Amino acid sequence: MNTIFSRDRQIKSMELTVSHAEKYLGQFCSLLASYTRKTGKLRDQADMLVRQLNDFSNTEDPELRTCLKNLAEDLAMVQDYRQAEIERLETKVVTPLKAYGDIVENKRADLKRFNADRDRALKELQKLEKLQQKDPSNRQRISQAEVNAQKATNDAHRSTRQLEETISDFQRQKLEDIKRIFTDFITVEMVFHAKALEVYTHTFQNLDSMDIDKDLELFTGRIRVSDSPLDNQTLLPSSMVHQPSPTLGSSHKHTAESAKKSRSSILQRQRGVEEEEEDEEEEYESEIEAQQSRQSYASQYTQILRQKN
């Protein structure tokens, strides 16, 4: 009897192990499931922000429009990474923790079975003691009671050994699972934040390169009130009305000089137009290069994938 019931402290320790696992792993499961759901809500809010950024960018001038569209594309790309984070959390963290609900129930069933065997052994031993005290001469009944008590005691010993092995395996599995689950949790978070940091670094540089003065110049040009035509006109002096007309010779000379000046002026204007066209082409090319250099991270990533394929 003493050999059966001398392990009460060990049995209490086993029961506490199962109870603590049920309590804390259940709390971890609830908290991490809530964490995953809230991450999904954050993704949804970011998707709404992407839509608002795109709508707002369509109302602005080129510099701000380009930056906002790039920001929206990069933010959308981060939400794709966040979706992958959510799926991995569900698979690698929440689901394994949920499984411990059934595992703990099985261990509780093992403890209940052991307690039943121990109670049965206790009853048989108590019955044997009472019989020995009341009717010590009845050897047949005492012998039968001894057999029953021995059988119940053996069952209790066997249940104890099985329970020790079961709880030891449970503890080992619990340690391994907790290590793996939280290692996976940290890995999932590290991967997401590393990718998000890579995207956001490019996005920050893109926003920082925005030329505010260009948009401000366009805006100022649209709202500036043009000068009145009267301000640009010069009134002719009244004395010029009564001036005598030039002579014929001087008229021919003046006409020749005017024609020469006109041809020179036309050539200058042509050269000016050509120079302006060249400047516009160079400016256009520089703008194209600037736009290409200011592509969103998402666009550059897509181009790289296409080149690889």
C-alpha cells in the first residue's frame, strides 16, 4: 500500500504539468489568434489607404502624383507580404497551439484512468484489512481478498509506470513544440519586417527625392492673373502724326535695310527654335530618366522578375 501511495507528490507534479499546459498554451493560442486577426485588420486598413492614395494622386501635379503612386504601389506590396505573414502565423503558430486542446484532454483522461486504478487498489486493500481484523480465521475469504488486492495493486503499479512514461513524453513534446512554435513565430515576423524594411527604404528615398518646386511652379502658373493688355501698349506721341513722308531714295534704302534685318531676324528665330527644340528633347529625356529612376520598388521588382522569366 505504501509503495502505491508514496508517490502522491509526483502525481501532483504530473497533474500540475498538465494543468499549466492547458492554461498557458490555451492563453497563448487565444492571444496569437487575436494577434493574427488584428494583423489582418491592419492589412485591410492599409488596402484602404492605398486606394485613397491613388485617388488623391490623380488630382495632383506630376511630382506629387508620381511619389504618391509609387508610395501606393509599395504599400500594396507590403500588404502582400503581410498576407503571407498572416497565412504563416495561422499554419505554423496558431494551428499547432490549437492541437494542444485535444492533447491535454488525452492526458487528463490518462490521469483519470490512473486515479481510478489507484482508488480500486485502495478499496481492495482496505477490504482485506477489515476482513483480517473481523474474521482472521476465514482463510478462504482472506486468500481471495489477498488475490484481489494483489491484482488491483499490480494494476495500479502498471498504471503508474504508464502514466510516468506518458507525462514524460508529453513534457518532452511540449518543450519541443514550444521551442518550434515560437521560433517559427519570430522567423515569420523577421521575414515580414525585413522585406517591409527593404521596400520602405526605397519608398523613403523616392519620397525624399520629390521636387516640390516643380509642382509649385506649375500651380503658380495656373493661378497667376495675367497682366492687362493696356499695360503693355505704348501711346504714340501726337507729333508723329504730322511728320513729313520720307523721300523716294530714302524709302528704297530703308526698304532694303528692313529686308536685310528681316532675313537676319528669321534666321535667328529659326536657330532659336532649333535650340529650344533641342533643349526640350534633352529636358524630356532627363524627365524620362528621372521617372525611371523614381519607379516604385514594386515596379522594379516586377521588371526584374520579367527579365528572369
